[in-house]
Amino acid sequence: MEKISAMIKERGLKPADCAYHTLRELENGGKIRVLVVKGEKNAHIEYICPQCKHTDCVTQEWKEVSKAAKIRASVKCAKCGFMMKVEKLKGGKKSKPKED
């Protein structure tokens, strides 16, 4: 996940400069990191595919999502085509705990 780290150091970005930034662990040792700089309309996405272990860094258009949406961003592995999704941590419907 060095490409986004290098970009942060190169530009001197601080948390306040980011519209969105996350680093998530995926199943089978995969990882995905998404960075959106304030004022930019592109998301920088770096990933390690959990299926084939391919590592890549791509840039795609960033779209704001509704509060009801469950997915913040998604990217398809350039090597095997596996779809990786970044789910929202907040929002969405909350289920009530079952009472015994």
C-alpha cells in the first residue's frame, strides 16, 4: 500500500485535507485503501486482491452516496476480475437486538 502513502507524503496531506480515507482488511489477506482529497473528484484506490494477490493502484471517479447506501466504493481486480467493495461503517438500517 505504498503508492497512496507516497502520495500523502509527497503532497504533505493531513487528515483535514481528505474528503474520504480508509484502509480495510478483506477476506483471505486482501486489503483495499481509498483516498479522496478535498477538491478532487477522483478516488485513488490501492488494493491487494484476496483471490489472486494482485496488487494495483487505480484512479476512478468519486461519487457521493446516499445515507441508505451500503457500499462506498468498489473496484474490480485487473488480473482476475474479482469485485472488491468498501462497505460503509455508519448509516444504513440498524437491526434491533433480539430479546429472549
